[in-house]
Amino acid sequence: MLNINTSSQNIGKPEDRVDGPLKVTGAARYSAEIPTSGVLYGVMVMSTIANGTITSMDTSGAAGEPGVRTILTPFNAPKLPEQTSSRGTRVLSLLQNPTVFYNNQPIGLVIAETLEAAVHAANLVKVQYSEEKPATQMDVERLKAYSPEAANRDQTDSLRGDPDTAYAGASAKIENVYTTPVENHNPMEPHATIAAWDATGTKLTVYDSTQGVFGVQGTLARVFQIAPEDVRCVSYFIGGGFGCKGTAWSHVPLAAMAAKQMQQPVKIVLSRSQMFGMVGYRPETEQKISLGTDSSGKLVSTSHDVLTQTSTFDEFVESSAVATRMLYSCPNVVTSHTLTRLNLGTPTYMRAPGESSGTFALETAIDEMAIKAGLDPLVFRVQNYAETDENAKKPFSSKSLRECYIQGAKRFGWDQRSSVPRSRTTPDGLLIGCGVGTATYPANRGASSATARYMADGSAYILSGTQDIGTGTYTILGQIAADAMGIPVSNMRVEIGDTDFPQTPGSGGSMTAASTGSAVLEAGKAAKQAVIAAAIADASSPLYGLPADGIDIQNARIFSTTDSTKSEPVAVLIARQKLPYIEVKSKSEVSPEAAQYSKNSFGAVFTEVHVDPDLGIVRINRITGVYAIGKLLNAKTGRSQLIGGIIFGIGMALMEQTLIDPRSGRVLNADLAEYHVPVNKDIPVIDVSVVDEVDPYVNPLGIKGIGEIGITGVVGSIGNAIYNATGIRVRSLPITLDKLLS
Amino acid sequence: MNKTNLGDSVAPPIGDRLVGRNISDIAIVSHDGAVKRISDFAGRTAVVILSSTVWDPVARELNAQYERVLERFPEMGASLVEARRKYGDSDDRGDNEDELDVSVITSPSHEASLSKTLGISPAQSALLVIDEAGSIWWAHVFSAGASAKPDDLGDALHSLQEMKSRSHKGITRRQFLAASLASAFILTLSLEPVDKAQADVEKAPASVPRGMPIILNVNGEDHALAVDPRVTLLDALRERLSLTGSKKGCDHGQCGACTVHIDGRRVNSCLTLAVACQGKKVQTIEGMANGETLHPLQRSFIEHDGFQCGYCTSGQIMSAIALLKEPVGPADDDVREAMSGNICRCGAYPNIVDAIQSVRKQGVSNVSL
Amino acid sequence: MYPFEYKEAKDVASAIRAGTSGRFLAGGTTLIDLMKLNVERPTSLIDIGPLPLASVRELPSGGLSIGALVRNSDLANHPIVKKHYPVLAEALLSGASPQLRNMATTGGNILQRTRCYYFRDTSQPCNKREPGSGCSAIDGHNRIHAVLGTSSSCIAAHASDMCVAMAALDSVVVIKGPSGERRVPFVDFHLEPGSHPDRETVLQPGELITSVELPNLPFASRSHYYKVRDRASYAFALASAAVALHQDATGAIKDARIALGGVGTKPWRARASEKYLVGKMPTKENFRAAAEIALQGAKGYSDNEFKIELAKRTLVRTLTTVSRMT
């Protein structure tokens, strides 16, 4: 399982992002910006009711706007085959029927020659509805809640031991309800698609801002009943996703539908307000947690019941109770998820779906339990450390959480914390509070593939269909390949984001580095073997006839490990073969052996807040996060990723909330002025570090994903710090100042 | 204002200056290290596309699009010749006396001594049409950040097609020049199609309804265009001038991704009308580097990893460059406040502050433009 | 966006003539924003940018005349404003973002419109946008709405920070119109919604704000603006206070200027609180009593009841800060 015959010169180094020069000069082209001939602009018409039927759409005024070419509605749009819902795909709004399921649902598409004409015409379309009362509040619908078949990728419910009895007999216990609101991803780049059919109208190309080019390819093939090979999806640069670009949403097939009808490429770019509803969101949760301990503070009973919501026409489950099943040691645990159906859009994965909302609740409850049991919250966590995954009944492939707690506490200065709320103030009179939270995220991995290619000029290419959504994939795959192929990292070219390239999973579940990184490693090693084989067989090569295991490639030179005079540049070898390149395509699979282990990243997050005692204003003064994530591929981009997750968590803790008017189901703050994400001034110095961790089972590179773990644990840590500062326990997010006005 | 030249990009002086220069000796370095000269293509008309020097995956996509454009001109026998090609494609085409044999050569600017000879910055793109004798008949040099769109290539080839249809024996240089000037007009938006029978999708879009003729001065270059008064500066930059470095994040002045400089001040271009920018100097991210030399803040952002997905980055850097000349206090907290008009969802804020403070501590305050 | 004709104004007189049937465009940060939402639908825009209204000059009386086209950022950084009316500089710098402050003008800031979700969404009933259609906020989400000056027709809060400071300072708005020039005290310029929330100011068609005058108020140099919001920057006020205090050698308050933001349907001058404080010592109890007076008659709604207490505490905090200034 461990690497052999590859150097580790580049892995781990803080390499600059290779796409840096493009991004800082504004030259990186995102999907809407790829020059395309003859493109028309598509702007969607959106519903203004949440439940009902469109009885008529008057497009005459809109059609009169100069530059408008056509207006597609449910009454005239081309008929498509029936859609089905399945995991990984969504039920989309493709103008096939006049039903309205939620407010701000796509119900029409204007195609025009200029953007301003399309925007205005969409506004001029007059829609008549037959309206029904919408279901918009989880609280109102709770009696109709049902048990879904699965909670995202896990089981809906779980049970071990006898939690009720244990709870009844516990020395100390708590039971509370914790809530999280609807949240929207709001990547800086709105979704954007350019769809173009070829001259025969049978082959489709889309430039799409997506986390999954193959998923988009599959969705379009299904929607239009064409072969996947006839659909090409390209996504070179993506302006953030965080889960909302993980599946193809309605605008993608709509753009293709319009392009087919117009026989010209069609570009649809979502407005910011359209980002609230049709591209997924984190649903509301209401989480009831009860904990009980024995007299020494060891957990004897845990229950975690989640009520959440989905749309009326498709299902997504925010799996908030899943992490609770294994995060601490406890013999008696019961968890459940139930769903209500609301007239809102369908939710979707949003950065650490389940783990982020769930660890807010759990880490807050653990804090309350610790205090009730008379223990320091950190001591309590260590005392209830899970040595194995008690839910899956498997050993952990590696778990260095204890080291995280210890190193984190030291770096942070946890011993300065007072256990008495409102007992420490700054010189200005602000209340000081400290809190801790445990972070966790599964180390996912899927099958993936890549092609590694040595060129005749000394450079090397990696081709793989994965995506870089800001995660640094362009850079880390180059580092992995450079080590595997013995080519200087500056000569590596990584080509990704294209379904013409080898198949990979989407960029989600923090699994890209593990999955596609492993494939790149395999391909790189295999290509190296192929080059060595070519040298051995080439009578003109200094390595002719030598045994393969005595040959290596470093610094773009192939050489004998026993006689350094026998060497030549790889480029010369390849050119001599009259070949432009030597390449190997490899597929890497999840090893069956890895299935024996529970594979997770862990971390400890410490927060210090300063709270204004009169006005309730919370300022994060500092955060220290120490993580155990296996091997860190790139110290620079990895640190940025972890900090980014923490900042996402600060937003979740203190300010993010999608406001929905219960009467109309309308999102009221569908913009960036009133949907608050953190601004620069909100963010203090954030100290992140990783502990040394070698995991021989998780994948050949020994890496675990880090894209999402940053948002877990920190939200609870912040809430716990606020309690420590103020003595006020807030169990509903966001923790805004009005909740702290004593 | 020049009423006869309503193009989106009037051929800037550098383009005009190039016409007539013979470049048959100039070398283009091909991907396998072989040196080709323009004279290797003697006897054929060639279109040379010089692309920017920085690694860019989209360049490969554009080459693929150029090839699709060439498919629409089968009678020209045009072929795409990548000076940086990867595969051993042959670039020889059979000659037909009735055909104008066209080679379309793409090359990264810095690889081609063309750019140095012609005074084209390696960060710029250019489109050249070269006659059989190796002289430049038509040249179009794009602003930094803009690249030759398939439209532009189609227009250049269409102009050749026009000329071919006028003469069996060949075209005089004068005729070609006339036709290529006509094709320069084809690059405008507010025009009548040169040939009314054209329904081809590469042809010019319809004339701009409610169009007001304006001149936008962007990064030191004048651009004459006709715009609907509703068009924002941001949309004019992105959709009309192909300067997509400025980003649309919210379109309502709530995120800062669209930040540009107008007369030296940072503003949100999404709330600025294009028609209100006449007589003002607009600067975008594309104008911040000096050829291949990055602005110190651009370098600092790379060094400090001040971005992840990169979508807010143009706006962050435009804000940061302006900040250097604003009365902002020296502390990190002062920089945080001064940069709070640029939202970053990826959370690069701490690194952004470090990148800016690093440059401030070096005492850099001047933008060299 | 609805189509419109765009013209540049050549001079004030012709701008005023055109203004009877068109709208003035300055920085565009309110107008273009609302035009994109189809809330504003002018058929003609008169760009007043070229007009000579961008100077700041001292008045013979010792006050300050601020041209309507002075950019918010320039005004905030003006040495006289920073020294003699710091509350105004702080208020300006607390608003919006650096980019928006470079675009927004004095006149435009005065005329900015509410951030109420329902006002900005043409699919929702709104008496301000369409008189008689109803107020969606009263029984809807109203956390960011007003608690002072509301009516059964409208509870939208005024969002400007600059206006709060100008109201506190007894500024005067100078207006030119078809009937000539007139001067309106700042505190009378904005209207409470009453039964006509669609009418927000006293401006008549064709009238153009040409300048704002700050009086000669020596103790205004002892002033402060404090803004409380949901994130550290780039957000509107939940509650804010503009305060200037004149204290004698014993510390007793001789004169005060107080205005509140984020909580009123217009910039909220608190004259009764000012009167109360005259002659009083700068104690916490007196400040608290003044704050109680300022919020007298405040009415909270389902989501913003907290603003009443928050505004009181914000005012106490600001009074305390100013009272400790040298």
C-alpha cells in the first residue's frame, strides 16, 4: 500500500497555484466567458407563487422587445422524455408541464440577441396562475413528516444498545432542541452554461460551471435521450460551488433545449436572485439531542433525532445525525431522520452536508453535557474518546484526534480559559469566552482514472476529467504526477475539466485528491514503467537491455541506478521513437481492504470570542484549528482550504439565514446585501495546522480530503465560546446579537 | 468621433503599422522544437494567431473552435497549424489553383519571434493575414486579456473568401486590403451585413436597437461602440469588448467582483452605465500588468495564496491597487475594513490581507501605467 | 430594466427643466440598483454628473456648504469635516463599501430608498411602490424594519448613515427647482410614511438638490457616530446613533445633538432627549433616561421588537463615548 519507487519531492510542498497567473490577471476564463461564435442570451422567467398551476403566459409584450428571438414556455417547449429521480440526479424544471412547485422556479426561457433584451423581456412575460396554499414551514408540516429510505449516503436511523433505559439511569443528563436555518451556498460565480450543438444537431457541447462534468454529461444524455459520447461537458475554471454545482440544474438542459431550437449556441447565466431556490440549498433542521452520563462523566446514552425538509417533488436528506453515531464513545445510541415536504426548491449538498449542521448541534450538546457533569469541555471530549467506530463496528484506518486536542489546546492556550461565564473581560470591557468543538469528515474515495503522458520535449501531461473548483486540483495533481513520473513540477501540465478526458467522480465529498490523486499516481507510475520499457528495448538508448528494476526517472532524465553514466533525457528517448509522446491511462479503484476500516478526518477547533456585554455584538478574536487529515499534499493550498472552511463556518454560526415568507414561500433576502456571508473585517487571524498522520489504508497517497472538514466543529466551538463569554446558550443559528441582548 | 468606424475594436495603430511588413524570415518555434519560418508556408495564404504566453487551458479549446470554423470554409483548404502542436500533424495541403490555400497558425506569443519583431506584447493576442510573399496584409492586435474569437477568425477567412470569389486568378493586394478593411467593419455590432444573403452563424449580430454611439477608453485604448443605454459598464466590458476579467457576482453593487477603476478610483462597474463613461478613463484588471510583468500586488496574491476559485480575485486586486493610494491606516484591521467591499466566499481573506500588507510594507504605492 | 433615454445635463437650469419629466442620475448606486429590479422605471435619465455641484466650501457664517455631487468618500476625507464634524465623517465611512462611497454623492445619499425586502420585490404587495396594495412587512419578516415613525401603511426603515449625522447637525438642504431656490431644514426633508408611503421627501418634480449646508456648530467637533449591525462591515444598521455633546468644565451638558438610524422611517432626530440632557451630568442613568425618551412611542413588530432596547443601548453607548472625548 505504501509508495515505492516514487520520490516525494513535491508532495507536501507549499507550491504556488499553477493557475495563479491566469487568475490574478483576469485571464482565467469561466464558463460564460469562453469565446463562442454566434451565441444567444437566455434568461429564465421565474414563478412568483409557490404552489399551483400556470393557466396562461402572455408573451406578446416580451416578444416585442427588440432583439428577442423566441420565448419558451411550458405551453410551447419541445417535449422531452419523462424524468425520473434517482440518487445523484435531480428532478428538474424543464418547461414540460405548467405545475409550479416553489416560488422562484424556472417557468420560461427568453432567448435574445443581447443580454439587456433578454432580461427585460423575461420581466415582461405576464403569467396567470391558479394558486393553492403552499406548505412553507417545517413546524406546520411536522405531523406529516416521514422516514426517508436513506439519509444522504447513510442509513436513515440507527440503534445500538438501549438508550432509553440508560438515559433514565444517567447521573447527569441534558435534552435540548437545536435548530439551523435554510442556508444558501452563494459561490461568487453564479451558475453559467453555454450550450452548442454541432452542425448536424446530434452532438452537444456545454461549457458549464459545474463540480461534475460527467454528471452533467449523464444528465444531458438522459434528458435528450442521446448517447453520453455525444455530449461533451467542459469546465476549466469554476468560481466556487460548495455543493450547489454538484449536479446539473434546470438551466443546463434548458440552454441545450434552446440551442437546439435556435441552431445557435445559447448562454444562460443565473442572476444572484436565481441562486436562491433552483440550485439547491442547505435545508432547515430541527435536531433534538439528549445525552446522559454516569457519575464519572462517561457518556452512557445518546439520542439525536433530526427533522428536516425537502421539496414536494424530489428528495434530499440533510444527514445531521450521522456523525453522532461514531464521534464519541457511547454504548447506547439512537439516531433518526425524518422529512417534511415543503413548497420550496429541492435542497442539496452544502459543504459538509449533515456534518456541519449536525456537529453544531452535537458539539453544543456535548458542551452542555460537560458543564452539567462538572467537567471541562475538552476533558469531557477526551474522556469520551472513541477508539473505534462503534457504529460501523470497525477500527479507524487512523485517528489522531487526541493529538489534535493536545496540540490545539497548547497552541490556543486553552488553560487560560475560565470555566465561569462573564468572568473575563478585555481592557475595553468586552466579555472574553473560549470554546472548543470536534471536527470530522469521512475520508471518501471513489474509482477514478487519469492519463499520464511523457512528451517528446521534456514536459509531461496529466489528463483527467476532474474539476478544480478553487480546491487547487490543477496544482496538486501536478505535484503528485511530478513525483510519480520524475518530471520537474514546472514541466507538468495538468489538463482537467473535460469529459473527453478519463472519467472521475465529481468534486464533492472532499474526495477529489484521494480519488483522482490516486489515479494520477497509478497512471504516472505506469507511464514511467512504459518509458523504461521503451528504453530497454531501444538499441540506441544507453539503457538498452538493462533490467527494469535498475532504472529510474528523475528530473526528466532516465538513468541506471547502478551506473550513472548510463542516462539520457526522456525527451530524447521519446523523440527517437518518432513518437510525440508515450502515455498510459490508468484506472484506480477503492481497494476492498480499505472497506474493513472506518476512514475519517478529525480535528479540534478552538475559538475565542469577544462579546459586547450590552449590545451582544460578537467578534471572533482568534481561532485555532488542528487537524488530522493524513498526508497534506500542498501546505499552501491546504492551509487556505482549511481556513476557507472555518470562515464558511463563521458565516454559518453568526450570520447566514435564508428568510422565506411563509405566506408566499418567497425568499426575501435573495441577494448578497441581506444574505450575509462574512466580509474581510469579520475574520481575524486564523491559525491552522495539521498533525503528522500516516494512514496506510485510506489510499495509496495516504491523504484524506480537507475541503469540508473546516466547517465542522467550528460552529459549535463558536457557540460554546459565546456561552463561555456571556452565560447565554443559543441553540438556534445564526447567533445574531438580538439573541444575546440580556 | 469617427462615424465610419463603429467597430467594437477599431484596429489600433499597431495593427495598421504592421500592414505591408514582410515577415517571411521570421521564425516560429514549434512544439517539437523544430523551427519553422513563415517562408515555409510560401505560396499559401496564412492566418497566424498569436496567443498569450501564459498557460491557459482555454487556449486549447479555442484552437478546437478555430478548427470548427475552418470546417465551414472547405473550399479554402484551410488547416490549423499549431506552432505548438502536440501531434505530428502534417500541415501540407494539396494545392488547387482555384483555391486560396490558407494555413492558420497558432503560436504562443513568446515562442514566436514575431511578437518581439512586431512589437506585440506577449500578453496580447493578434490575428494576422499574410500573403503568399510573406507580407502582412491585415493585422488585428487585441487588447491585453482579449483573445481572437472564432468570430474574428471567421471574419478574416470570410474576407479571403470574398476576394477569392471576385477573381479566378488570384487577388491583388489592393483588393485584399480593401476586403480586409471591410472585414474589420464586420467586427462591429451596429452594422448592415456585408452580404445580405448571409445567414451563416458567424456573421455579425443584428444592429443594436436603441444603440447610442459612445467611445469607451479602457486601459488606454479607445473603443467605439453603440450601446443600449441600459448596458452597464460591466456588461459592455464582458459582452462587447471580450474583457471578461471583471466579474459579475451580484450585479447590484453588493459584492465587489466587478470592481474597476474610473479616473483612478475604485468603483462597481455593475452600477455604472456604459453611456455615462464617456471622457473617463476606465481601467480593468487586464490593464494592471505591464506586459508579462505582473503588478507587485498580483505577484503578492500568488505568493500569499490570496485566492482559491479566483472569481473574486480581479475585484480584490483592483480594490487593493486603489487602496495603496487611499488614506488607509497601517494596521491589518484597517486593511480588513478597506477591503470589506470585496466578498470572498472561498475565505481567502487572511491571505488577501497578508498579500496587501506585504506590498505596503515594501513601500509600493505607485501603479505604473 | 425598462428602456430610457439618456442625456447629459449641460447646466442646472436645463437640468431642472428636463427634471420635471425625467430622473436625475448622479452616482447611480440607488437608481441603477432599483432600475434593475424594475422598482424604478424612469423613461428619461438626466446625468447631472457634469454639473458644477461638487465643491465643499466654507460659508461666511463659519458653516460648510457641501455640493450635492460631492462623493461620499471625498466628503468623509475632507479635513474640515474630519476635524469639525467627525460624526459626519464616521457616518459616511460606516456606510456601504469603499467602491460605493466613491460613486455615491451627497444628494444621492439623501435620496436613497429603503432596503425593505418587499419594496425591492415587485412580486410582493407594497404600499410604497404601489399605493393601496398593502404592506407585506407588517405581518411578514420585519427584522430590519423601523420601530419609530411607522404607520399601518408602511414600516420601512430609512437606511442612510450620512443622513442621521446630517439630521443631528441641523443641516439645511438647498434645493433649486422650477420655482427657484428654497432651503429646507434637513429634519423636515424626509417624510414619515403616514398614509402616503410613496412620498418620501418634500422634493417636487423637477427639483434638484444642489447642496447641503452644515451650520457653524463649534461643539460638533466633539461628536461620534456608532453603528450596530449584523456583520462587521458592508451592512446596514440595525441601530445607530449620531451624537454631539457640549459640556462645560464640570462636565455638565450644555447642549446636545442626537439622531438615531436604522430604527426610524426617516432619519430620527431626538430633540426631546437633547432637551432632557441640558443641564444634566453625563451619568449612565441620565443617558439611559435620555434614551428612554428617544424611543418613547416606539412600536415593535414580530421580528424587530429587540431594536427598541438595542437602540436605547446604542444611544447610551454613543453618549458615553462622546462624553469621554477630550
